[in-house]
Amino acid sequence: MFIIHKELIRIKRNEVFKLTLSALLISIGIVIPMVSPIKILMEPASFTLASHVPIFIALFISPGIAVAVSLGTVVGFMLAGFPLIIALRALSHVVFAVIGGLVIKRNRLLIEDKVKSQIFSFFIGILHGASEMALVTFFYFGGALPQANYTDGFFYSIFLLVGVGTLLHSMIDFFIAQIVWKGLGKRTKKLAQLT
């Protein structure tokens, strides 16, 4: 009986820990778009340095936490006053958060190996860029983007700015998240075990 009670307390602590960790990462994800000094807005594209870092750190922990943080960051872009299309692009992060989180959950060594992690970052960046491109393409063909996008054309406005730009932005933020993750050292192993 005592062993069962002790196990229930451990499970409860882990759940509270995961909830607290999710809340902290969501808070960081909300604040970054609001206070980041490095923001480039070229509608429908935008590049806010480190805006994906909380999502990637959450992705290293668990798919569920990554989804929660992805959803929370949408609020940050809305509160920062970004256009709706950019907040919706943030919503598309759920796609790479789920898939990336599931891949890492099955292969934890992926984020520890330098070469494999960069290959993973590239493929997550492609998925990230493709998701955002798909969303923006819907608005592009619906005639809902600023006129300059139609003047510049689909290839420049959607493929290069949103697709390729997101791929590069994603890989930079993934690299920053890895530095933070590795900086936490032994704590990261404990985080991975708790989820």
C-alpha cells in the first residue's frame, strides 16, 4: 500500500512539473515576439529571432508540451500586434511540433549527435516552411494578401520569403535551442526521463 501511495505522489509531482514547464515555455514564447529587438516584417513573411526556441526546447521534452507551447506562441504574435496571417503562420507550428516531437521521442539520440541533429533540423525546417507556405498560399490565391505580394509574384513572396526564409529561420532557432538545451546539461536528461 505504501509503495502504491509513493508511486502516486511521484506521478502527481511529474504532472505538476510538466504543467509548470509548459507554462514557463509558453510564457517565454509569448514574450519573445513582443520584446525581441530583431524583428523583420515583410508580409506575409516575418522573422523574429528566437521565436521558435521555446517550441524546439518543448519538442526536445515531449510532443504534448511542444503542441501546448506552439499554441501559446500564437498568443504572443497576436499580442505583439502582428498581422493575422503571421499569427496563423504561428498556428501552423503545431504540425512540425507534433511530428518532430514524435520523432525525437522514438530516437532521443537524434538531438545529441551533431550531424544527425542538423539533418533533423533541416527536415523539420522543410516541414515548417511547407506548412507555412501551404497556409499563406491559401491566402495568396484568395486575394487576401497586400498588393505588393502579387506584384512580386508567387515565387518570390511565397516560395522564397515564406518557404526558404522559414527554413533558414527554423534552422537558426533550432541551433539556438540546442545550445540552451545542452547548456542545461544533466537537467535535460532528467526532463527527458520525466516525460
